Amino acid sequence: MKGKSARRYRAYVGTAAVVATAWTAFGQTSNAWLRAGSHPADYQMGLDSTTAFTGSSSGYVRSAKTNPQGFGTYMQVFDATAYRGQRLRLSAHVKSENVKEWAGLWMRIDRDKKAVAFDNMQNRPIRGSQPWTQHAIVLDVDAQANIVAFGILLAGTGAVWVDDVAFDIVGADIPVTSAARAPSSPRNLDFESGPAK
């Protein structure tokens, strides 16, 4: 496993560990944002009362070291029961500053503490310095899903802010954004399209 595939796998596994940890705190902190990540000590996370898209504050993740490892995420988990069997869109406004590696919203649908749908925007990352911009993730909620986990993450140096987070049930005409979607049909069956990329 090399390059982008390896990084995506590590990000997925790291987020899986984060959600597992969040499950432990779910009963006590289901109304609160959680500071988490594969290397949370390498990042600062919390409420910023000096920066906002609307209102007077936003959430943020900022690198706390010159060479931060892994990623940090400011996140929540909530009960999936009300959304079972439906297509769910997470949207939020995000602002970034000097993001060198990548940042993104993420959402994960779990059934019995195992992911059944996941997207962290790694295939469409937020990089550099960008003004407040709306981003979205759309996933199908399994008919037996237990929780929805979501947040904003930062990998590497820089800072990212999030505000006006919203959830909407959408129709089948809105495509899912899952980073791990299977192709709609078999491809390259005669092996004439060249090597894998």
C-alpha cells in the first residue's frame, strides 16, 4: 500500500479509533464537542470567539507544533435512529489558514460500532488559505445504524474553522459523497485501459 491509498487508509483507521473513543464518552458528553484525533496533543481545538461566519463564535482546529503528526478533530456523535434508512447531508461553512497538508469535514455512519458509510473529504481536501466556504458530505444512513459521528479535521500545519453546521434529509437525486464508493459497473475487463493509477 503506497502513496495516497496508504494515507487514506491511515486516515480511515485513525477516524475509526476516534469514533470508538467517542462511543465511550457518548453517554456523558452527547451534547458536547469532543477534542479527538490520532494525535490530539499535536493540535489545539475549541471555541473561537473572535472568528465566525455568522453569530459571534466558531469551532476551530489549529496545529500546536511545527511538525504535527496524524490529525486532530473537533467532533460530535449522536443517535442515528431518527435518520435510519434516509440520505443525510452534513453541511457547514469552513475557513482555512495556511493548511499545508489537508483539512476537511467528515461524517461516519456506524452500525454496532462498525462503519457502514464514511467520508472525510480527503479526495477533495481543503488546503491553503480560503475564505468561508460551504462544504457538504452526503451519506446513506443504514436501516440499523446506531450513531452518526461528524466533525472538522486538520492534518498537518495550519488552522481551520467551522461554523453553521447543519443536517438535512435529502432525496435520491442528491448523490452520496462517500470516499469508498464502489464503481457502478465493472471496468477494464479486457485489461486494455492501462495499469492502475
